[in-house]
Amino acid sequence: MLSGVTRVPLRKALADLPAYVPGARSPIGAQAYKLSSNENPYPPLPTVMAAIADAAVDVNRYPDMYATELSEAIGAALGVGADTVVPANGSVAALGHVLSAVCEAGDEVVVPWRSFEAYPIAVTLAGAVGVRVPVAGDGRLDLAAMAAAVTGRTRVVLVCTPNNPTGPAVHAAELEEFLAAVPGDVLVVLDEAYVEFVRDPLAADGLAVFAAHPNVVLLRTFSKAYGLAGLRVGFAVARPRLAAGIRQASTPFGVSHVAQLAAVASLGVKAELDRRVDAIVAERTRMLGGLRAQGWTVPDSQANFVWLGIGERTVPFAEACGRAGVMVRPFAGDGVRVSVGESEATDILLEVADADPHKA
């Protein structure tokens, strides 16, 4: 036995690893609308619920490790080969597998900020070094600055479109200019978790960009538009060689049998789900219009949330929302993200916002 050893050391990187902060939940016994996690407010469709019930009978068995049926269904829906699709336990896990597949220790990953808060965590756990590039004042990614941040040590650039938590989508022209400036051996990850909610005619077409650029990988999810957040299923779309490497880095049996069948069933009722997405987009328009009519400056959200960049007033505003009956997501010192949910929740949010004496 070695003397003086009292505990097992953890990785040094964990000491500075930022904690992922989940959206607030309503206290037990309290009634409040949860607008803090960008969830779909609608329950699964009956067809999807039936698939979940059928799949539950087989949970004593391991799932298909490669999610073959789901990969084929996604490929057919997107017009890509099944061999380019890598399902994972949510798009966050897919991102982790992508970084593990391409990053060596010390490689740099260019990250917009503020953006999805899991990015710094995933980058650090992959052994890479995050290089943060500030998002512009209007909530848009500064792609020119991100391209300028690319060095010989850069391995990956993360492009969140629409950007979480600020909302705007990257435009096609600026993305093409950005890709022309990025070396072909640098991987560009387009995180399109909210792509189904995009209505901006200038927004980039991720699938077209993927088809035209071998160094582009797409990330998508069934958590938002498809309403399967609790089942954790997302995927990456990459060229076959890259996809094979991502698959190698993936957690074995990472997508449950229930999640796989629910996702397949969801693809089969996409028309019905699209009508729900349209309803959420309409409610987003009402929320944005109401806030702007009150004098708030709000970025042009193309997702299922809106952003109020209110800096130091973030926490008091979030607390006021909570007291009124809506749970929102504060990013202390930066702003508040409000998910688009039920119309009644929008009404409460607008009442709180209208009463705020310091509209931003």
C-alpha cells in the first residue's frame, strides 16, 4: 500500500469544467408553465405513443447497436445514404462522438459564444481547447470573426443555426463565404437542432451545404420539433468515412430500442408534426410581436424560443416570471431565454414583460 495517498485524483480539466444548467422545473405542488428548456409543449401523437408502448415490451433486450432501421428512415427522409447517418443519445452525445473522432489532445475548436452551453463541456471532455468568438449584438453569429479565429491548430468549428439561446439562423450567403475561408481539413459542424422552426428565406439549407462541402457535418435531433426530448435521440450526418469514424467513437447501444422506434414512428407522421411546428411558429410570432410592441429589442428568432439580452437584470426578471407562473431560463449577466409554449404561457410572459420598467 502506498503511503500518503488518500483519494483518487480526477482529471485536472474537470476543475474548470462549466456545469450544464438544466431548465428550471416547477416546484412540487406548484402550477407554472415550463418555458425554460425549449421543449415541445405537445405530447407525442397517438401513433408515436403506440410505438413506444410496443417497444417497451422488449426492454429486456439490447437495442440494435447501429439503429439500422432508424438510420435508413432518416436517410430516406433527408435524401442521404443510411451510411451517412449516425444516431446517438441526443444530438449532444452525437457532438461528443464527433469531437472524439476527430480531435487530438490540445486541438482547438472554434465556438461561438454565447451559444449552446454544452459546447464548452463537450470540447473539454474531448481533450480539445475551446476558442470562443463573441456573438454579435443582434444575436447573430459573427462568421467572419470565427473564420479569422481558425489557426493551424484548429480541428473543428461549431456553427449553431439557429443559435441557442439568441435565435437567429445563419444565412446562406454568409455561410458560403465562411466555408470558402475555412481550410478543407477543418471540420465544420452545423448544429441544426431547431431547423424545423426556421422560416427565414435567407437561411442556409444545411442539406445542400452538406452535399457541396465534404468537411461539413450536420447535427439534428428528435427532441424539439418531434417532441421526444425525454427519449434522447439525435443524430449526425457525415460523409461515409467520417460517419464510420464517428460510429467507432459512439457509445455502444447508445440509443434505446424505445427511442429508435419512437423516432421511426415520428418520421412516419411528419405531416401531423409539421402542423404542430407551424402552430409553435405562429405563437413565436405572437410572442415576438408582443414584446416588440412593448418596446423590447428582441433578435429575430428562428427557433422555438426568444432571447432577451438584459444583462444584469436577468435574474430579477426571471424571478418575476417565476412568481407570475412561467419558468424561463436565465443566463446570469447575459439574458433570458423564453421557450415558446402554450398561448396562456405567452400571455403571462407578456404581462410580466410589459410591467418591467427597464425594457431592453
